[in-house]
Amino acid sequence: MTGQERIVRKRRVFYIPGYDPIPPRRYRELYRKEGKAQSDLSGYSLSLIERPKSHRFGWAVEAQIDGATVEADFEVLVWSDIVRDSMDASILRTYQQLARTAWIYIASGALGRLVRLRKGPVIAALYPVGMLLIQLLLAVTVGILAWRLMSMLGAFGSIAGAGLGLVLAFGILNWFRSKDGRFFAHYLMHDYAFSASENGAYPEALETRLDEFAEAIAAAAQTDVDEVLVVGHSSGAHLAISVLADLLRAGRLEADRVSLLTLGQVVPMVSFLPNADRLRADLRLMAAQDHVAWVDVSAPGDGCTFALCDPVAVSGVAPVDKKWPLVLSAAFTQTLQPDTWKALRWRFFRLHFQYLCAFDRPGDYDYFQITAGPQLLRDRYAGRAASRSRIETPVSKFTSVAA
């Protein structure tokens, strides 16, 4: 730290998760486990401490880093109930979602343009389509075989076989659904269907929740903390962008008090859709303002993110006075030991959460120093050049913004 930097003693951290139905306590336990691992590796002290009881879910951290003692209060901005409601669909409804979502991305031209950015996240998006169709094909094949075998017994056998075939087919589909914790086909289908449900616009229930998030962040910004840090992970990244854009429009954020860290973002999956005017306007606003420092971190090794794709630029809404985000690479192949990288390389969902975990050789990206260390996000990356491998080419067909 330089003498001109403001030392952070107290920080509020708001974490916005991605499309995740799991209760938020998993994030506390992940922070506890990985924070200890990172502090042991990096030689600083970090521990979870008693937190005053609140109706909101979070945890508190005390850290001694670079000779400074820092207290960080974390809060998970929960929308897992909205996620669970969107996943509460029958098998038939899931296949209807498949057809509608595929049509939206293909007919709008978004799918072809997304492929031009990064193939990894597009393959991840196509995976549930392919897996669900394979499951359906298997179920139909078994059902038809059962019907044909029973039909050999005559007219009565044919009728009974039709019933048996239907039972077997639905039984197979139900079995696959019950094992979705292994296949992730239904989960991912619901994820992409939710993003595309309004052709890129936010559903009403989500807009209401974003208003609640904004109130919590605005209230924290009025306290005596040195920094309010908003962290958006995966699809939580574009929600964080929209929340802060709303607060900036309303003039409710003080300069340099609030920072934004987006991790493993999938912004183009939404911003490339025809009705995403609101999100594109938010991206445009956040790109040129001076109040909120915005750092975007991703890694080419994460196949579930649009790695190093500047979300403002590729969405075609970069203003001429664009300042943000600072696009950086977590560079998994360099920041993880070869053995660690080998163990994680094909665990795609685990890699998508690596940004929240310990690194063997963290470099200048250390999630725990960012969230519990003595530097403002703005100061930590002051003068830092963006990744040379970033993608800034405007690709989206739709560039309209909300009035």
C-alpha cells in the first residue's frame, strides 16, 4: 500500500450468487474452509467471528493482513427461493422450456453470436438440450419396444403394451430427473430457461428482489464502513450490475465508497437477447461512471463463463468515455499448482466456483484479501492493465437500451 491509499478497517460485503437453489449457508462454509486454506498458504490471519443476529443471512470475518486489522461483515443477497420456484416444473413443462428456450436463442440469432465469443459456455448451454433429448429418446425407445413385444400377444396385448410402454417411458424420465444431481440436465435447462423467459428482460419477481437488494446496499453505504463491496458471481454478476446502476441513477451512492467485483460472468447470455434493454442500459451506465470501481475476473479454464469477454463492449453498448470494467484473468493454469489443476480441470461446476476458493499461487487476485484485506478494490488495482487476451469486439445483434 502507498501512503495515499485509504486503509480499510471495516467493510460490508454483499454477495449475489448465481442461479442456485441451495440455501445460502453453503457460501459461509465455503468461505470458512477456503479462507483458512488461503490464509495458511499466503501467511496472513483470517477467521470467522461471532456476528450479531439478523433476519438476513451472513457472517463476519476478522483478518490481519499487511499489518492491518480488518473487520468484514458479509451478507448473501438471497434469491434462491425465486430459483426454486422456477425449477418447480413437471417433466413435460421442462421439455416445453427446452423447445421455447432453444427457439428464442436460435431465432433471435443470439446463439450464433455467442459462439463467436466463447464456445465453452455455449457448449454448456447446449449440454442440457442434448442430454434431455437423449433421455427422451431412450424413454421413447423402451416404451415402443415394450409395446411391440406385448403386441405379439394379440389385440389385448397391444392395448396393455401401450399402457406398459407409457409407464416405462415416464418411469425412465422420472429416474433421470431423480438423478439430476449427477446429470445437471434439468437444473441447467431451468437456468437458461429462466434467463430467456422474458427474452432478456428481468421477470417481475426478480425486479422486486433487486429493489430489496438496492435498499440493503444503499443503507450500508450510509454507515461508517470504509468500503461497501458488491460481489456478483455467475448470473449474479448481471444482477449486481443492475442493482448498482439503479442506485447510481437515483443518486444514492457516494463516490469511492462502493465497489463492484464480478466473477465468472455470463452477461452475454442475457444481454444478447432482444428484450434486454434494461441490462444493456445498466452496462452502459456502469461503464462510464466514476463512483463505483468495477473489476471483472474470469478465467479461460472456466468453461461456464464468457472468459475475458468485456461484458459492456461485446454487448455493443460501450460509450466513448468507457472506463469500466477492468477485465482480469484468474489464470487457473498459472495460479493453481499442476496437480491441483489436473484434479479440477474436468470438474466444470467446481471450477466455476474457483473464484471463491483458495489459489496455490494467487498473484494479484486473492478473493480473501479483496473481501477482508485493508485495500479498497479501486486502490488494489490502480494502474493495473487489463488482460491482453480480453475480447472487446461488439458482437450482439441487439444494442437498444432502456429509455
